[in-house]
Amino acid sequence: ETSLTADVEIFSATDGKIAVRLEGASCRKVDPDAGGARDEGAQCLYSIDWSAVETDGGSGEGQIIVVSPRGEELGKLLGLGKDRCSVMASVKDALDAIAEEGCAAIVLDASGSDVDALESALLLTQGVFSLGGDAPQVIFATSGATPAEASAETHDPTHAGVWGFARSARLENPDV
């Protein structure tokens, strides 16, 4: 198998400054004789292992705030009981509710545009981090950003940025 790992810099044609820098980019040669239909997942450089997790259906303790334009639908999808789930229309409303009453967890519905989802994730994370030790658990709900099986039909990278943001935020503050 032929592979290459390199650092790549792409310069802007208009001003000559670096536009993109890829560090440790890895490439593999594809077998041109493989023929037939291409399996989308066959050439991946990584794999994702999923395992089923049982949920308690919301029987734990504490209120859960869901920030979602879909209303109670997301709470139902997550198996949260109505008695524990409060739906808020905006991150600001949710942060105000946390400051007044507190909560066990806050779920951000990342549906919508990628920029809006990232902005909401940033505002929510900054607000929760500012609470310090009283911070609730933060959960970002996405769909299709990291599929169980890689294929063009199931992969929707629109919210992959939220996953990257969540990973970075988790490294900075693992207690939230």
C-alpha cells in the first residue's frame, strides 16, 4: 500500500499570503483496478465504533433544559420525561433560567444552519463555563454529522463543526 503524509500550504493568488495550512495530511493511493461501484467507507483512514447505550428514560434527578425550535419533539426523541424537560426558544433564555433556577443538564438542538448551530454552541458553552462549579452538563444534539456507517446517503457534514467544537470545549473543561 502506497501512502503519503505531508504538511501542505496553499497560498492566495491575490495577495500571496497563506490561505490554508494542512499539517500531517495523510493520503493513500486508490487501487484503479478495483472496478465496479465504489464503497464510500472502504477508503476511510479511520473508523467509528458505535455501541448501544441504554437510557434511563429521564428517571435521573434534576431539570433538563432543551434549547430547540422543534419544541418537545427533541425531548421525546431523547427519551426525556415531560416532568423533567423544559423547552426554551433561545440560548439566552436557557442561560437566564439556569442562573435563576439551575438545572442538571442543558441540551442544544444543533438543527438549522451550521453557522447558527456553531454560534449557539459557542454562546451556550461560554455561558455555562462562566458558572464554574455549578455548571450543568452540556449536550449537543446533532443528526448525521458522524454517521454509524460512512456513505454519501447517511453523512451530512453540516454539523460536523459542532462535533469538533464540542471535543475542543470538552478538552478545555472536562467537568461540563
